[in-house]
Amino acid sequence: MSAPATCHSPLPAGGSPAGESRTRRVALLTAATMVLEVAVGWISGSMALLADGWHMGSHVLALGLAWGAYVLARRHAGDGRFAFGTWKIEVLAGYTSALLLFGIALAMAGESLQRLWAPVGIAYDEALPVAVLGLAVNLLSAFWLHPPGVHAHDHAEAHPHDHPHGEAHHHPDLNLKAAYLHVLADAATSVCAIVALLAGKFWGLAWMDPAIGLAGAALVGVWAVGLLRETGAALLDTAPRPHLVEAVNSAVRRAAPGATVADLHLWRVGTTRHACIVALTGASDQEADAVRGALAAVEEITHLTVEIAPRRGK
């Protein structure tokens, strides 16, 4: 077996100063608003307002995680102890936060069910202004965080095979984009809380408040489960998305038509970065070099090893 051919592309280091500043500002503002909403919701008896506050709390955790990621990237950019960067510290914190969020969702659902069974009085005049304030904070946060050229319907995934020859093109700050989408979702929850409070105040539909409290619990629970799946998969180094495997196989077919991929290992070493080891059979040294060049153009691969494996039975 020939010596492996290895190439490296540096992981993004130092974070984004602008992204860190914007995320920190929004995280602090959201945290202050969350405390106010939860306190007034508890005092006024509004489960919808409590649900909105706790749901906003889920985004405080997400924003705090994003902020912490920027800080760690900046502080440990040159630390040799982290062979592939410090991104899994963020993932572990996200997994822990997701477990806590799931517990909060269960508690919110239990309280809402209890209030559906045994309704309590709601101070609508006190709760409504705070709900409107929460919506205003979410809209302001979305304005602060809005990444250039990013819209809610954009795909969150990078597609390296769309640019097989490594053409330069703009990649949004995914950390900032995730925070932006979180506050947009929270704004929708704030609208639901306002609708529930208005329905109770003007039409006497008090049952809508705990009902929307249940809906808020479901939103927090779904978000927590999604985060558990994503962070758990990253912590366990599960297989990457199929599009990246196909990008590797396509690059090999183009660069060395007579070669076969005998072994392939892909694992994440960053939010959108992967390490790749590929073993080829039936390839010459020149074809292995061609494969290395082709895979080096796949932007999601930052650490690459290409080796020629012996044919079985030889």
C-alpha cells in the first residue's frame, strides 16, 4: 500500500467579531425580556405568557450557546490541544441545554393541563403589555441578527457538489443564521400569546390561554428533541449527510474512472467541516493525486487523506 497523501485546510479560527457582538447584545436583551415575561406571567396567572417566556428562554440558551461558541473560537484559536477545534464543547452544552428544555416543556404542559381542568383568574391588563413587549424585542432582535442575503426559507445546509471545482462563493455565518431563525420562531410564539390574551379579555375565551400554553410547551419540546438529535449525532460521530458521501464518490469517479473506493470514513470536525479518509483500489499514484485534488475542492472537507489500498488476495 502506498503512503497516504494528506492535505489540510485550516478550520475557521477566531470566530466573527461582528457576529459575536450582535449575538451577545441579543442574548442579553432576550434574557432580560424572558425574566420579565415569566415573572409577570406567573403573577398574572397567564400560562400563554409563561409559555412565551419559557420558549424565549429556550432561545436565550441557543443564543448563549452561539455567543459562547464565538468566544471559545476566539480564545482557543491557537490551542494545539484541540486537534479539530473546540466545536464539540458547544455541542455538549447544547445537548445539556436540550435536556433541560425538555424538562421545562413537560412542566409547562403539566401546568397548562391543570389550569384547563381548574381555571384561575388572569390579569389581562398586566399580561398584555408584557406580551407585546416580548414581540417587540423579538422583532428588534431579528433586525439586529439578520445575516446579509439570508432568508427564512433558505437551506441551512452547504452543498459542496454544487461547486465541484471550488469556485468562490459566499457562505453565510451559520451560527448567526441559526440565532436569527430562533428569534423569528419566538416572535411567532409571542403573537400566539397576544391572541390568547385578547381572546380572553374581550371574548371571555379563558380556555385559550392554557390551550396556547400547551402549544408553547409543544414548541419547546419539539425544539428540544430536534436539538437532542442533532447534538447527539454530532457527539457520537454518526455518518454525515448523504450529499457529502455522494460528493466524495462523484469526485473519485471523475478523477479516477478506473478506481474503486475500498474504504471511506467521513466525520465532522466542525459545524460544517469534515475530515475524510478514502482508500482506493485499482488506482495509480497519479490518479490518487487527481482524487486528492478533486476532493480538496469540496469545501466541507478540511482534513483529507487519500491512500491506495491493495487488491484483495494480493
